[in-house]
Amino acid sequence: MSEIRLRFAPSPTGFLHIGGARTALFNWLLARKEKGKFILRIEDTDVARSTKESVDAILEGMTWLGLDWDEGPFYQSDNFPLYREYVEKLLAAGKAYKCYCTPEELERKREIAISEGRKPKYDGTCRNIKEDRPGAPFVVRFKAPLEGTTVFDDLIKGRICFQNEELDDLIIQRTDGTPTYNFTVVIDDVSMGITTVIRGDDHVNNTPRQILLYQALGCPVPKFAHVPMILGADKSRLSKRHGATSVMAYRDMGFLPEAMVNYLVRLGWSHGDEEIFTLDELIDKFSIEAVGRSAGVFNPDKLLWLNAHYIKTGDPQRLAGLLLPFLKERDVDVSGGPDLTAVVRTLQDRSRTLLEMADGAVFYYRSDFQYDAKSVAKFLTPSGREVCAELASRLETADELGHDAVAALFEGICAERGVKLKDVAQPVRFALTGGAPSPAIYDVIGVLGREESVRRIRRALAL
Ligand code: GLU
């Protein structure tokens, strides 16, 4: 069997959308599973709408998700001579023809068809013109069969049939000599040797036209898999109204790429009722036949749940690196403070996003925070002050500040004074954090270290 060749073919007119990312992921997974090739092609023939920024944004999004490509990126705008060549081929073979009908004429016929209740369709006026008309502007149309059916077995949707008489003689080259969309897709898929096309099901109606072009060119028709759309909670097509739709917006909101990948794959594909998959498991288990026929509904809570899972189980050192830009945004300089990896360990269980983690980490690095007067009165009561002072002096002489050792200091004070743990923990926590929500107090002390813990407690006591 020859190798499977798949491609992702975004039009660079915006960012990498959730739906596009999922299409890319399905292609990538199948390529990796089948040890084939994954090709990236930028469909930038619409010069007016395509931008370099968008290309960069798409590449950045793919890279962030870890969807590496084996060939490309290829740009359709580099292929104009190739498209020309194929137009000439089809013309020479009598499988395409020059159409001289003016836009006005076509519009007039369209209106008549509509007023007579017929579906507007090119009427074939120029289909059999033999001679060229030098100097006259023309488009090139594909000579589509007038009868019969075009059928394909979609790997997701099953058998799909189109009546050829419903299909127009497609324009493949415009008056200005530029090729049209359906034509460029076919020529590229042919010249790149694409064997399987996985794309959004908004392209189903293009497929019969494309199949007829393959047949006219005498080229093997690839397999097709049309992936159902992604909907918002209200069952309308996913859009900005439902929240961020750009993959990179999720990075900026503190999501991990592995959570995003795991979430995207489950938007359509399933494997029993399993929810959590490593990348290797996905490569092993993925199959396009297991992609469902109904649209996936975007569920931000589930994405958040997965993200929390990956943060909880992630490598603290890697998370520390990913956290840095978020801390920078908060003007936190970690260089003089506690070890960031140690900080991360205390926050993994309680952060659903890196953004939450960054918020939770701030207090470790701000030793000059202001204590709020009302809370001072509440927590630093005379007895609160006494236990704080007591703890500070015991911390100064403690041998070590591991979790158990710190716990023993707290328990010792409780036993000697006959007070509850919370009577010690609350004032101490307030002195150390200024009241910010914080991880377990023993861990906080361990991470802040002896000197800084004592310093913060004494500063609070001086108020
Ligand atoms: N460029 C098309 C799009 O972004 C994809 C075409 C295809 O996959 O065949 O929707």
C-alpha cells in the first residue's frame, strides 16, 4: 500500500479558528497513526483577503498545538503557472471551453430563470463554440457532464450522491486569468499526491465538482471525510458570541496545548467513554471512522476541566516556564523571590488555568503588600499576635522547614496554649499573604523560606 498523504489547507484570512485547528488535528493524527505525511498548504489565492499576519497566526497556532507538518508550507500564490498549465491542458482536450458571455448577459438570464421559478444555471451558450474570438474577454469553464450522477463514499457521512444536471459548468479561470477556488484545490491535491481529504463539511457541496475535475484530468480521486461543524451551546454555528474562537486566545487565557488538543479531538471523535488521552494514545486510537456524524457542541467548562487536569498532573518545571509571561504581565519579577518551580507545586491543585496560577503566585513575590486595616483588626488580635510572634521565633531556630517539620511547630504551639489549629493558622496566613487566597500554610512557609516568613510576620506585628 502506498503511504497516506493528508493536508491542512487553511485560507489565511484570520487567526487559527477552533474548527480549523480540529481539522488540522484530525489530519495530523491520521498521518501520524498511519505513518504517512501531513502537508500544510496555505490557500492564499484570494489576494484581497489573505494576509501575512494571518499566515503567521496560523503557523503559530499549529506550532503551539504541536501539529508539525512534514512538507510545506506551500503557498497557492506560488502555483499560478501550474494552474495555467492545467487550464491549457483541459482546453486542448476539449474538457474546458472559453466562455464569452458578458456579466450583463449572465445576470439577465439569471433573473429570467428566477422569475420563471427555475434554478439559475449557466445555459451552455459557449459550450460548443469552436473558434477563438481574438481580443474578446473570456472566462474558462469546465465542461461538466450534463447527465448521470456523481457519488462518493464519505468516510464520516457515508454515501453522498449528486445529480450532474444540478451542477453548473464551473468557471475555472476568471477573465483576469486567475484560477478559481475549486480548481486550485484539485490541482494542488493532485500535484501533492493527496490520498485523503479531511475537511469541514461546509465543503461537501464542492466535492462533486472537484471529483468531476479529477475524472476529467484522469487522476485518481482521493478519499473524502467531511467533519461536522462545531456549534455553540445554543446549537448555532460557533462564533464570537460563544466566547473566544481563536486557538491562541486560549493560550493567552492560560490553557495548555495538551488540554486544547485533548479537548478538540473529543469534539467529534470518541473512544468509548474515555475523556483523557495522551498524544501517544491518540495516535494509537484515532480513526476517522470513529468521528461522529453529528455536530460537536463547544463546551468551555469541559475544556476548563481538562486544563485543570493537565495543570494538576503537569511537570512543575515546564509549567514554571509557561507561567513566566503571565507573571511578567502582572509585573512580577521572580528573580529575587522563591524558586518558581516550588511555587508552582503549591498551586497545581488549585489552578484551572495558568492565569489563575499566576494570580495565585503573586503574593509569594510581593513582600511589600499593604495589609488592610479591617483585616488587621480581625486577625491580629492580642492572641493572634502572640501566636504569630511565637511561631516566628520557633521558625528562626527550626532545623528545617519541610511540610512535617512546619506542621510540628504549629501543633506544638496549639498543644502548649490549648488552642485550635485555625487559631494559629489564620493569623499566620494573614501575616504571610496579606489575606490573599493561598495554598496550605505549611507549604507556603516552606516555599517562602525561613527568612522571608519571619520577616513578613514581624512586619505584620509591627502594624
Ligand atoms: N481553504 C479551505 C478553507 O479554509 C479548505 C479547502 C479544503 O480543505 O479543501 O476552508
